[in-house]
Amino acid sequence: MLKAFTISLFISLFLGYLILAYLKKFSIWQPIKNYGPKNHFVKTGTPTMGGISFVLSFLIGVFLLMDLPIKEVVYIVISGILCSFVGLIDDIVKVKKRTDGVKPRKKLFLQSVVALFCLIFLFKSNLYDPEVFFPFMFKVNFGEIYSPFVIFLFLACMNAVNITDGLDGLACGSSIIAFSALLIISLLQGKIEIAILILILIGSLVGFLYYNRYPAKMFMGDMGAMFLGGVLASLGLVLKVEILMPFICGIFLIDTLSVIIQIASYKFRKKRVFLMSPLHHHFELKGWKEQKVVKFFWSIELGLSILGVMFYKFGW
């Protein structure tokens, strides 16, 4: 299993070097939004869409290291790829047309279509299981509610990772922690093939983090973020830990909730709860250095992921 991690790590480092050079050559820069923190304007000119490196590294690693076309593995890979297409469209629009990318309603529509395809493919793969386990309690058959629940899970994960991808290394490092928790759960379930798949992805992300850590040489872009969201959602479904995803994806959930709270508060009270949302920007405006915010959020994600694994270990 160490082989899977090591090979994908070196593939990711190599591809990252090539893709970074390509992005610089063709001036594929990250547009900095005018309403973001002012100190982020120094990031102008940083290449974006770097997530291509870890997506390709992951796919190459799966091709080289996975022996059998196991349906769970195929589902996870295809779900991630489908979700990445929405992010790719958004990245292209950001670079070529407008800094905000695809308009929110259109983006949500595209994400919903992709989530629907992921649901249909879940049926076709004979992986659809409406029974959801609750730790220390029992399992509940969601029945017809499970289908919209699956769609919601994909939408939530895609957008949550995308929202959290606002500081150098934040989303990448948090994803490594979340996938590590899912790796432990897959091993506890004895699903070695899925564990190898996750290790390939973790190796790819660690390689990308070399380029994405502060000060970032390149950003993952929406393509990379939505790919990670799609893989997180599909892993939650395949491992049947849907109800634990708020813990395993804890920091992504917190950042997303901060945006929802901020919008709702301003709409109904005409007041802001945070200096700026997502929450990581609030801490920046409080005077925290970017590296400190990232390490603090990583620590929260680690704590919540450990809690999720403990719930699984002792509550299932």
C-alpha cells in the first residue's frame, strides 16, 4: 500500500512541475476578486487550474496500480471526473470572461445535472442502498428520500470544498486529512481496494501541496475543488458513512455554514455576523497571518475527522 502512495506522490510532483510551466507559459492566471481581502491582491498572476496535476496523477495511479475493475472503485473515479467538469467550465469562464466565473444559478444547475448522473450511475452500479447508519443507534431506511439525499450530498461536498479553497494549502491540506479518515474507515471495513484508491489520491494531493502551500505557486482551481468534492461524496456513499460526513468534512462544513449565516443575516437583519465570509477570511481581517489561519483550520479538521473515525469505530 505504501507503493501506491509513493508512486502517486512522485507522479504528482512531476506533473505539477510540467503543468505549472504550461500554465505560466499560456498566462492562465487566477483572477483575484475585488471584494476579497485586500492583501490577496499580491496573489495576482498566480497560475490556476493546477488541480489538473493531482487529478491526472490520481487517474494514472489508478491505471497503473489497480488490478481489478471493482464497481466501487469505478464509481468513485467516474463521480470525481463528472464533478470536475463543472469546475473546469467555471475555471475557463473565470480566466477568459469574468472573474466570478459561471453565474451561481447556472453553476448550481450544472452541478445538479452532474449529481443526478452520479445518482443514476449509483443505481446502475448496484450500489444504491437507502439504509443509513447512525452511530450508537440504529440504521434507518430513507426510502424515496435517499435519492434527493444523494444529490444533496454531492452538491454540498462540491460547493463546500470550493468555498474552502480560499487560502494557500487550506483545501488541499484539509482534503488530505479528510481522505486519511476515510482511509482508516475503509481499512476497518476490510475494503483494501478502496484503501489503495484513497492512498493514490492522498499521494497525489501531497505532491500538489508542494506547489500549493504558502506562498502558493499555483492554485487548484474549481476543477480540482469539485473533483475532490465528488470523490468525498462518492466515498461517503460507497463506505456507507453518509451520516459521518459532517465530521469527516468538518472544516468544509464550517466554512460553508459561515457563508450561509452571513448571507441570511445580511438579508434579514441588514447586519453581518463575520467581518467577511467564508470564515477563513474573517480571521484574516482579524489580523491573523494566512499560515496561522490555515494551520488552525487544519487542526480543526483533524480533530473532527478523528471524532468521525471514533464514532465509526465504537458506534457501528
